[in-house]
Amino acid sequence: MKRSIHRWLIISLALLAGLGGHAQEIGFTAAVDRNTIATGEYVKLSVNLTNSKEGFEAPSFGGLVAVQGPFENSSFNYVNGRMSSSVGRTWVLTATAPGKYTIGPAKVRVGGGIIQTEPIVIEVTKGPARPSDPGAEQGQSRDPNLFASISLSKTKAYVGEQVVATYLLYSRYANIELSKYELPKMDGFWAEEIDLGDTNWEDQLQTVNGLQYRVAVLKRQVLFPQRSGKLRIAPVELSCIVNRSFFNRGSAVSTRSNAVEVTAMALPGNAPADFNGAVGELGMVVKADRTDVKANEAIELTITYAGRGNLKLMAGPTLDFPSDLEAYDPKVTDKISVNASGMNGSRSFQYLVIPRHEGEFPLEPITFSYFDTRIGSYKTIQADPMTIRVSPGDGGPVSAIQRPTKSDVEVLGKDIRYIRTGDLHLRPSGDRLFGSLSWFAGMGAPALAFVVFLGWRRKRENDLSDVAGSRRKQADRVARKRLSEAEQALRSSDRGAFYDALGKALHGYLADKFSLGHAQMTDAIVRERFSAFANGEVVANAFLNLRTACDMARFAPVEDRPKQQIYDEAVALIGRIEQLVRA
Amino acid sequence: MKHRILAFALALAPILSVFGLSRVEADSSIARGTAAYAAGDHVAALNLFDTVCAEYTSPSLLYNIGNCHFKLNDIPHAILFYERALRLAPGDEDVKANLELARQNVVDRVNELPSFTLGSTWGRLRGGRDADQWARRSLWESLLFFALLAVGVLAKQRTLRRAVFGASGLVLVATLISVAFASFRHGEVTDDSAAIILDPKVDVRSEPRESTTVLFVLHKGTKVIVLQTENGWSEVQLANGSVGWAPPTTLERI
């Protein structure tokens, strides 16, 4: 084991010694293609190491920016027994601000020592305002054999109107290989790639500035400006390796295209309410597969937008289906092709609508508004109104009795209830019945009335219970009435009536006064009653005398006194009795 | 009371003729206000209703004013007027529904103590659309009571008399109940302890002056109970029992 290691060492040393004798001197250089550039221009830095296989350390760029690289290349020659090799790296650098930049030394460690290159000073002057936009069709390129360009189908477009951008590469090299290219970021655009197919290089040659170029379409895009204003498309950067062959590693060439600008015009402000951003040359077709259905059968409602425009950005229509129609989210079908002429085709929204109840459901006419780029104004298409007639659904053989499914009344919105109209039953503010004077009066009045009622009733009852008293009270009045009758009879010389009335007056008066019945009006009782009074005897005699006189005159034509005298006596007597009883 | 007001109004008529509003004018203002509301001109409707409200009141009028405020998106005032309407007519379904909707816009969620929740039937019975209904009822019942007593006194038959007196006893009880309710309602209607926060945001402090500790923050539309006032500051109590002082003119009593 130990022997074999020794043998390896010996062979290696011998080989090294032999090679070393033939080895060339090690070279290490750094070079730039120019020392003065303007901002935005490029400088190519190459670092080459010959006759060494060591890896070297890249230099610092001292503030310059590497836009491309490093591209590595290496070569190995064996000529007449002499061997030479070289490895190199290339960067493309640029600067954004003017000034002096120093590219630092590159270092390599060879045989215990360090070799380093000389620093390089790059002077950057202020370039033109937009160095990448020289205005010419030709892009910024030092190499007249290769340039790129962006061309637009139009430079003025409405927001949402499609613009086709074509990225072209012009080359005079026989052999070109695109190693890297970077498409600019689309700021302010929505971009859609156009599928170019397999063939990249166009057949025809094109002559630019007297030179013939082969033209390659790198890419085509349909651009839709998303906002108004000047929208800039930054240059496309690309690097190629040209003239590569079996023997040649080729050389790297980089270029960048011109920058282009699209003036995007804002859409007019008078957009219809249902406008949702469709721009182009469009149309709409609304189709329902049937309009007469049975309940719970599906209807397919298809709305197709077709034409040229930003079809892929189009949202479905907002449809207000009656709430008894169940509508599902639409199925979107695209038949959109994107080609050199832009985006064409159609986008369909297929709604599945299922009526749940029978009846007639008029659908609101579906409208579609878009901005027509041909005439530069909004256009609204209205589909024909459509009515869905739903007949009762099949009962079905299984469930013979089909109850209509009850559904809750859908609450679609919330709002306060409406105001009260008509008579609001206004009352003056602050006017309250309770506790007011009128309330107390109202509460007290019935009580007062009741008390009065009770008082009246008590009095009346007392009166009713005292019959004799009332008779006595009445006596005078009754007597007077009879006396006036008698007086009338006296005047008319009706003798019978006179004595009759007078007799009754006296008789009745006394009966009432003493609460006596007619049968009790005997002389004895009358005398007895009068005896209770002072001077009663005299009055009793006078009364009885007068009564007798009346009776006598009534039944016999005997008159001891004239009628007038008897009448006066009767009146005087009643007055005396009145006085007597009261005293 | 009515007569006194009338006499007063008549005496001041020459001076107040600009402000005075006859019943006919009030009715015409309400008709115009209703038309304006129907046409969607809520500002005009509110002005017309407000002029009437200065002198007249009714639950329906307050309710309409609340609706106008709601439509103008002045939720605190809407709540204020709905509460006023509800105080005059407890249990009114329309007012309750709109108040409920208006309260959804209130930021503060204070755990309200369960109020009288015996339902709107009880509310209608208690208050109805007329704050004076119990007072009026008590008047009729007192009249009926004495009338029955009189009939009983007059009645000759013993059984009839007993029946009438029994009925009058029941009416007396009813009268007393009515008076009690009327008194209760009177207290309720004249109670102005509740208030609605009108300012968007109110710092409720520990003492009735500025730059004292902020206890809590209230937002517009919240209902509070005013316990007392001092220097324009109001000591308010929330439904959950918290108490603090709210600055002047940040709330309005219902």
C-alpha cells in the first residue's frame, strides 16, 4: 500500500516537470472596448487569463452596473507541440449617472503569488435625455449588423382599445443564436401574447439604410392600455451569440431596441350605466333554448359577445332574474383567437335558469354597452325582451300528490316603515287631561250630582211618608178652589151649584185639616177637634152653623141670609180656621 | 287648562300671530309635509312637521319626524323622536319597527336592561295611541259608578238593587284602576330623565368639568338616563349601570 502511493507521487512530479518546461508565460489582462461612454450606453469589459487554469476573482465594477454577463469563453490550442490556453469572461456594463468610474483589479492566485490587472477608469458623460430613444427606427446599437425594434399597429388608442406590438430582430449575421432577451415590463397595459407558431424567421429580406437584413419576429403582443396618458414601452434588451460554429465559440453581441410610446385616450365620461369596460367592435346575441317550459325544467340562456376587442377582459352581464327563477353562475365559453390582427372571436355566458313556480316571468331586456372604437363613442345594444312562460310541472308518476312547496317571502332589503298619513290626532303640546282642572271637575261632578240626587230623594220620601201633613197643607188650596167655584155659581145665580160648592168647600176643608173621613165629620167629632184650640168652641159653632145653613139651602128653598153674605162668612171662617190651626 | 291656553293665546294673538298656528294651518302643514315626504323631499317634509310640532303633538307626528330624520341619515334625532313617539304610544308596532332599524346604526352596544317586554298588547293597553286614554276612561267610569248608585237607590226590587250595587262596586274598582294607570302614565309621559346622545363621540368624565378622567366614550344614538345636571353637564347612567358626566349640549332629553 505504501509503495503504491510513492509510485504515484513520482509519476506526477515527472509529468509536471516535463510540462513546465514547455509552459508559456501566464498572461492576465483586463480590457474595455472604450473608455468614454454616455449614460445609458454600454461598455464591454473582458478579462482574459492565458496559460493558467486557476479561477480568477472578478473585478469590482466601481459603481457601474452589469447589465449582462459574465459570458465565459475558453480556448485551448496545441500547435507544434506548444500548448496554449485561455479563459475569459465578458461583462456588459452601463452607468446611469455621469462621472468617473474605476473598475478595480481582477485577481488570480498563481503559484503562491497573486497577479492582478490594472484598474481601468471609465468616464461617463451625460447622455441625451432619452438615450434609448434616438427617434430612428433603428434601436440603440453600435453593431450595424444587428438591431431590434418594436413596432406598433397604432400609436394612439382609447383605453381598452387593442394595439398590436411586434418585436423584430434585424440581423446581417449568417448565424445567430438568441441567448437571452428580456421583454420590457408592461406598465399600464394588459398584454396578451400572440402565438407565432413554429417559424420565427421571416423569409423575406428587408433593406434598412441600404443594408439588407434578415428579419425575425421575436414576439407579438396585443396590448390593451389600462389608463389614459402617454404609456411608454421600455426597450427590449437582447443578447445574441453570433458566428458560432464548430470551431468558433462565437462572440456575444447585445443590443436593445427603441422605446415606443402609446398615447392612450381616456374614454368619454358619458358612459352608460351598464358599461363595464368593453371596448372594440362588438356585438351581442341573446338566445334562450326555449321559453315555454314546465316548472323545474332548465332553460339555457346564452349571451354571446362577439367581435374584435378586449373580449378576454369582459365580465358577464349582471342579470336581474325574478326571484322565482333560480339562476346558476354562468359557464363561460371562449372562442377567442389572438393573431396579428388582434383579438377576435366570441365569449359566451351560458346561464342555467330553472323556474320553480308556474307563471309568466318577463325578463328585463338585456342590454350591453361598449365603446365602439370605429365611431369613437359608446353604443348600447338591447336584446329583444323575453318572457318565460312556465306551466305547472309534471306531478310525476311516483308522487301522485304534489304539494306546492312553500317558500318564505324573501327579504330583499330593509327600510323604515312609511310615515302616517291622514289625521294624526294632533293635540296641543303640554295639554294633559290627567291632573288638569277639567279632570278633577269631571271626577267631582258625578259625585256632586249624586249627593244632590240623594238630598232630593230624601226630602221627597219624607213628604210621601207624611200623608196627613200634606193633606193639611193642601186643605187651604182645595178650599180656595171650591170657593172660587162657588163664587162663579154665585155670579151666574146658579143656586144649587153655589150651595153645593160652598158646602163641599167647608166640609172638604175641615176633613183635610183634621185628617178626617167624610163619615167622621159629625158635629160631636168636629166640636171635639176644635176644642183643642183656644176659642175653638166659637169657631166650631160658626162652622156647624154655616154647614147647616148650606145644607138647608141646598135641599130646601129656604134662605135665611142672602147668598153673598153666606159666601163671605165661609171665606172669613176658613181664614179664621187657618189662623187658628197655625197659631 | 285648554281654556286658559286659549285665553292666553287670544290675549297674545296680535304679538304672536307670526308664531301662532291654528289647527287648520297645522293640518294643512301636515298634508303638505306628507306630500313632500312622498315626493322624496325629506328636508321640506321635516321643516313642515317641525313647525307643527312646535305647538301640537301626537305619536304619529313624532313618528313622522323621526322618519324624516332617518331618511336624512340623522340617526340620533330619528331615535330621539321615535323614543318620544313610543313614550306617548307604547307598543306602537310601526314606531318599534323603525326604532329597531335605527338602533342598528348605533355604534355602542350597551347591554340594555330588559325593559317591559310583556309585548305590544300590554303596551297598547297601557298607553295606546293616546296618553290621556286612562284619564278619560276614569272620567267615564266615575260617571257610570254614580249613575249605577243612583239606579240602585231608586230600584225597588231587592234582587235588582243588589245586582246594581254589585255592578257599581266593580265599576268603582275599575275606576280606581283607571286612575292609578292614568297617574302612572302621567308620570311616564312627563318623565324626561332619558336622553339620546347626539354628538358623534362623547367623552364621559368622572367629574363635571373638562380634563378629568375619561371613564368611557359614547357615540351618537345611545340612550342614557340623566340622573342630575350641573353647570350644563349631565350625570348619565348607561343601561348597564355605568355612571359618568357628559359635557353640555352633547345629548337631548327625550
